[in-house]
Amino acid sequence: MKLKIENIVGMTFSKEYGTRCIATNPVDNTILAHTVGKRIILSSLGEASRQQALSGQENIISSICFSPCGQYLAAAEEPFSTQECYFTLWDYKKQRLLFRIKCHDGGISGLAFSPDSRFLATTGFSDQALCIWEVSSGEFIDAHSSSRKHYMSSLCWSPIMTGRHNRYTYNLFICEGSSPCLCTLQYDRSSLIHRLSTKYMSLPSAGVVRHYTSATFSKDGYEIICGTSSGEITVFSVDNAILRHIQKIGGSPVTSLILEGGCHPIPSSSSSPPPAQPSSPSSSVIVCGCFSGYVTCLEGRDKEWDVRGEEYIEGSIISLDSPHDTDEVIIACDNGLITTRAIPTLSDPFALCVHTVNTITCACDGLIEDSKAGDRSVVFIGEKRGCIRMCMGGVVVATIGRGAPASRRSRHGASSGVSHSTSASYPTAVSFSPITHNLWVGYNNGTIVIYNTSKAIKHVISSGSLEPIDDIVSINVILNIPDTHKGAVTALAVSEFGCISGGSDGVVRVWGESRGQCVCQYVVHSKTVTAVTWDVVVSSMIHSSSVDGTLCSYDIKNNRVVKTRNRGSMITDMAQVDGGECEVVTVDMKGIVSIYDFDCASAVVEKSLHDYDIRSVAISPCALYVAVLSRFGNLIMLSVDTGDVLQEIDTGSPGAVGLVWTREKNEKLWCIGEREACVVSVEHE
């Protein structure tokens, strides 16, 4: 048996303005990188399911960027157990980690390559420092520390200019709180190293106090355009180091701002002179993304800026990127959508992919009939933001419920202008009926909602496409059943005979599917129900497990409890074996996998995996293998007959929300973590 991670559904992003969770390669602009947890995912813009993962980071990634030459990729890590912070530097072409370097305390607010890819600049939140690093060696070059004790933001490089003795001169822009600052990196002949010098931009004496979120130099390098938390762009002159213009573009913070075509001109080699700087300033085209979801394209220079296009996109804009030498902008939103628009009109929308973006709470699988391609598996993933992702072929194809936008913050404390909060209710359990295409969803407030997904499934099958589709017109609410449990609905299982639910109140109930009426209930467990299932042989039998360590079987035809077993430790999940003498498999937090035959008083097979906190279990369609998923993302395959460990793989997806074994010809395991879902292919030898 061979296990291999095929692709990952998920995207994570920093809650700080100005950080970047997406980036395109300037040389090969068909490659898109995005962040998910501790990994960088490289995917094709034309086919989101074609992926490669870079897994060298030890903490969650807050920001990424490509070098202008396309060879290097840098990632900033968020601090975890300590305030120490690191960045990683990759050789993109060789897919090799070059360096992991400690750089700032308390977090990295920005990182960016110089236009010739020779240097990498990083800025810190807590240590108020700008650091310059040499890319080839990873060596520290120089630093500038803020005397004003404000965190730094809006880091960007200017086009390269030729200084004295025909050596390159680099300009950088940073903001120290509300104080914009121009830094110059030059070669010092006396010390034979590069040195940083700084000067602060001149502002009017009163009335212009702004908190800057992101910035870019104009194409010619004469101007710096900044986005603010007040929904404006500000324009600074590089030569005079003075504020020239302020223009309102919206009522919410500018979260990301980029130049059309991405990075500045790239010298062909380190020895070749940089492109000549124009003798006079020329106009630039910039794109601004706002917290409110508006994307605005402006063209101009100095005090003359015209809006060329404006578009509203559902969700808050968290990151923008414009592939090199193109007239497109790639937009990442906090609802998981990554889409493109044409510059400057922002027309021709095209959804590249959709990802889970928030805490994942539940998952389930289903099988649908496709007369052309054969039976196909569908996976549903619930998020704490209130929505449910419908996945096929390893990608998200629809979303049920939009949920509440994830709130973002700014360390400068400015108001966002728009109030968003997490949805009051969110899905905690899901189960799908392959016969009716009804999706039963249990929520944390005890409500069960039944959705019909037939139109969405029909659309995917008829179009033959796995691109994201509009969810609102495709999915209908069939029934809403309030107060099914006191507290959250923690487990659901649907069959042609109805639906079983378990709750945090320890109660197990059976519901009729047509009208949603309660048929019977059982109060046996004293704590939260962790799993429920229909017996695969006797249709009138059901099973349930609980945090209190009990495993119960019920005869719903005669309305009685058939058998109760006490495991003595918390049962975290349970799965039904289809066929054979063994009927049920349970797992617990002590790492014990138990396989039961209901004709016997105790487990017939028991395997102890002491090193693992097991949270989820799934049985293969052929009923020969047991897959278990640990809290820290370890996927372990065992034999149903003997309990022997057959294979193990680290999915890198901590949390273990669920484990779904699809029933297609090419079997796949969906390992659902708290932040992302790993799709693992299973090859039988």
C-alpha cells in the first residue's frame, strides 16, 4: 500500500493589513503560490488541483513573496511558543529550502525582494526594525531601528538606480506607525559593505495623521503611492520627500495595493546596468483592494488620479497580485475565493479556485451517480464561519451559506469602517443522502437544516467542470428543525430510513427524513455523543459512541437498548465495518484502536498506538483497512483482521476534524484538519 498527498484544500492568511497570502512567479506567471498553515502551495492558474507543497516552515506562514528573477521564494512565519520569528528562503526551481533565519521578535510585518533579487528586506512588528539580508548567503547586511517605537508596515522597493562609481542604489519605503520613511541602501567603499540611510517624509504641520497599510513605488520610481486605514491613497514625491496628494477611494481600509504588472524592471544580470530612469515622471496604474470588498483601479501621477474601474467582490479583500507583464489582477478574499479581473476596467471575472479559510468543524462524504464518468464521490466540509464547502475531484465546487466574513485587525488600532463578526451559528455535524441528495447539517445551537444539493450536483456533472460555481441559486433549504438538542448537534448519520443525531446533551434521536419528525430517542450517554451510525446489515439497528467511554447499540424497531459497552476512556470516533464478523471500530485519545464483533463481550482486535492521540477513523470501501488520524495529522493504516500497522504518513494537517474515505474507483482519503483538508491517494500493491 502506498499513500501520497495529492493536493490540499485550504488557505490561511494573517489578520494584519498589508501581508500577502498569494504570489505569482514573475518568470512563469502561470504558477500561483498561496499559504495554508505551515505550507506553501504551488498550483497552476489553469488547474487548481495540480499542486506542489513546500513544507519547511515550523510555524504558520503570515506572508510570502517571489523574487523578481523567479528563482527564490520567501515566507514569513508567525511567532508561536516564543516571540522569536523566522523567515524561510526557498530555491523555487529546485524546490529546495535554502535558509531558515531568525530575524525579528513578535512577528514579521513585511518582506520583499530587491528588483535585482540580490537582497531581501524584512520588517518587524514588535522590534520596530528594518533588516536587509543577502539572498545568496542568507547573511545579515544592515538594519534600521525606529526611534519612534512604532511597528513598521508598507515595505516596498523602488526600481534600481545607478549611484556613484556606477554602483546600484536601492530605495526602500517603510512606515513607522504614521511616519512614512524613505530608506536608501548604498555600497560604502570605506567599509566595503552596504549601508542603510533614512529620511522621513515631510507632512503638513497638522491635520494629516494616517496609518499606512500597504505601498508601492511608481513604475518610474519618482513617486510612492500608499493605501491607508482611512480608505485613501496618498502620494509622496521621492525627490522632495514630501506628501503631494491624498485621494479618497472608499470608506474602509485599503488592505492591499499593487502596481499593474507586478515587480519593477529586472536587470538581466547582476553586472548589467539597470534600465535608465525616465527624465520626467510618467503615469502609473495601481489596483487597491479594500476591507469592504471593493477593488479599485486608478491611473495617474502626482495630484492627478482617475478611477478606471471599480468592482465589488463578496468578502473582504486580503491580498492582491498582478502577474508580471500582464494586464490582470489576482484577488484573494477572506471567504476563500481566488479570482482574476482585467485591468483597468476590472471586468472579465474568472474564479480560479475556492478554499476553506476558517476553522473547519465537520466533514462527511457521499456518492453520486454519473452515467458518463461512473459514480463520483462528493465531500462536504463545514467551517466555523457558518458555511459548508462542497468538494469534488479535490477542489471546492460550491458553497452552502456564505457565513460571516473573518474580521481583520490593524496593530495601529484604526477602525475598519465595517463591523463584521463570526456567525452566531455554525455547522458542527454533516451527513449526505446519496438517494435524495439531501444534506443534513447540524449546528452548534441545536438546529438541524436539510439542504437539497441536486441542482448543484447536476450542474457539475453536466458541465464536466470542477470550477467554483454560484451556490445561492443551486442549493435549496428543504427543512429547518430547531432545538433538536440542548447544545450542539455533534453527530449525524443519514440513510434511506431516516437520520440519527447525537448531541452535546448525550441524547441520541432518530428523525424521519420526509417531515423531520422525531421517531424515537435514547438517553443512555452521560456526556457528548461523538459518533452515530446505522448498522450495515440490520436496518433497524443503530450504534452510538460518547465522550463518557460508552458504546451503545439500539433496536429502533422495538425501541430498546440492545447492548452497552464501557471502554473506560473517551471514545473520539467510531466507524461501521461493511461485512465480515467485525462490525464497529472505535478510537480514543489514548491511541487505542478497538474492533468489535457484537457477538463477543469485548473487542476482538485491539491495537495500542501509544504515541498518538487518535481523533478520527474511517473504514476502506473494501472493508479490509482501518485508517486513523491523530490530533497532529498522522495518518495510520491498519488491517481490520489483525490490527497490524500497514503504512503511516504525516499529512501536516493538525486538528483531525474528520477522516473521509471516498468510494470511487481511485480511492482517496480526505484528512480533514482544523485549517485545511489533505487529499491522499491510496494505491494497493
